[in-house]
Amino acid sequence: MSNTLPIESFPDWSRFIAAVWNHGRSVKNINPELVETHVNAAAESVKDSVIQRNEARSIRPSSFLSCARHAYFFLKGEPAGEMPDEIGSTFAVGHLLHELSYCAVKSGIPAGFKVSTEVAVDLPNWWPKEHDSFTKQGHVDMLIEIEDPEEAKKYLPVAVVERQPKMLIDFKTMGGYGYRKHGKAIFDYDPDGFGYISQLSTYASALGVEEYGAVIAGINRDQLQARLNTRLVDASILKWNINRLQENLKKAIEGEDPGEEFLVRHKSEASFYCGRGGKPGYCPFKDVCRANPKLV
Ligand code: SF4
């Protein structure tokens, strides 16, 4: 007996994935063999999260891309601020929720779709792989490919099946506040301090799927019964960011200080991340940035 998502029409990938995830995570539908595999995978990551520091030691798709000045400071050898010593359990919960989400989607996905998780990818041609400070490889949370278009059309509109045959999905665990903000975010207008769009754009470029858009799927770690908050990021936004990152990284390697790029781009709305206007800030370089004013 199949426990996959019953036939139903969805207007887009975003709502389809959220429905598959919710169906697959039910105790009635989740596949126990997948649970065994993914919970074992999570165990290793959970242990690493709490017994070692998890600061990035290189420029990666997930680190130091949201502001042009990050790569500049990193390459100059400026130390990035450390995360709190107690952050490990937050990462541990994130790893577990990622693996459970992989189980849920793989359990609930109907015939005609292929789901791959933790896909190892070579970074794109424009990524400075030859430079020691840049990571060489990355991992994509999930890629769903349409294998049988006729089956897929039972769930998605014909135009979607034909124009978006693959969908890249990046899961993010979020606190309740971040989860609500993610639901209303206007991508590329609102500040992306934690670099979600930069990461997604880099991976989309690595896989050559930027034409199809990509999904950021927010998991509410404060309210685990909440729906999966899936948002489709349009291809035009991914492409704009790929160009931005290419230019920023090239200039950083040349030693050109871009100044307070993120603050200039987002003005007072960047304060939450940059630590200005009385806000504590999350930017790992906020102190050295403030001590070296250039543009603001
Ligand atoms: S404080 Fe803001 S402008 Fe300065 S490096 Fe950090 S993100 Fe960029």
C-alpha cells in the first residue's frame, strides 16, 4: 500500500512541496526504513554540533556572502566574531529537523518525482576554487526532479511541469519570529543578513538550475506543528545575486574595500544585522566594520 500524497492539484512547486512534507511526516505515512537511515545520519551531526565549535573557517555558500565587505575582511585576516559557546543545541536541533524533513518528503512524494538529499556539488565556475580561503565543494539539501511528466501533471500545472522540471530546496530551521518574517519576506528587497538567498543562488548556479527558481523551506523550531513555510525565489532574483556575488568575490580577492555594502544597500533596515541604531547585530565583522567607516 502506498502512503504517498493522494492526487490533488497545486498551483506551484512551493505549495506542492509543503503538502508532500506534511503528508509524509504523519505517523501514518512516514517510511520507517527512511527514518532509520536519516535519524542515524542526524546522530553524527548532532554530536558534532555540541562537542566542537561550528564557526566557518573558509568562505562558503553559507558563510560570508551576504555583504561584500565580509569576503574582503575575511581575506584580510580579520577575525570573525565567535558564536555563543552555548549555540550547539540550536545547530543540533536544526540537523535533526533537516533529516526528519528529508524522511517526510521522501515518504510522501508521489510517483513521477525523484528526490535526492545532501547532494554533493562542485561549486560554480565563477567560484574562486583555486583560492585557499574558499571551500571547494558544497552540499545541497534537496533536489527534486520530474522523472515522469504525465504523473507530475496530476499535481502541478502543465506549464510548471514543462518550465520547472527540477526544483532545488533549501531547508532552514527558524525561530518563531524568523519563521513569520520569512512568510512575508520580499526577496531581494528585504535584507538577507543570514545569506539565505546568496547560498541558494550559489547552489542553483552550481547545479545549473537557476532558470527554474528555487525554494527556501522554513521549519518553525518553536512550533513543530506549524506548516512548512515554503517560498519560491524567482529565477530573476537568483541570477541577479549570482552576478552580485561574482563581482563581490572578484573585488575582495583584488583587495578592494567595498565599504559598508550591506548598510548602503538596505539603510536603516540593515541595523538589525549590522548592529547599528541601538541593535546588538549579528554580523561577524560588525566591530571592525564600525571601526573602519568608508561609505557611511
Ligand atoms: S556590519 Fe553590515 S555593512 Fe558592515 S560588514 Fe557587517 S553586514 Fe557589512
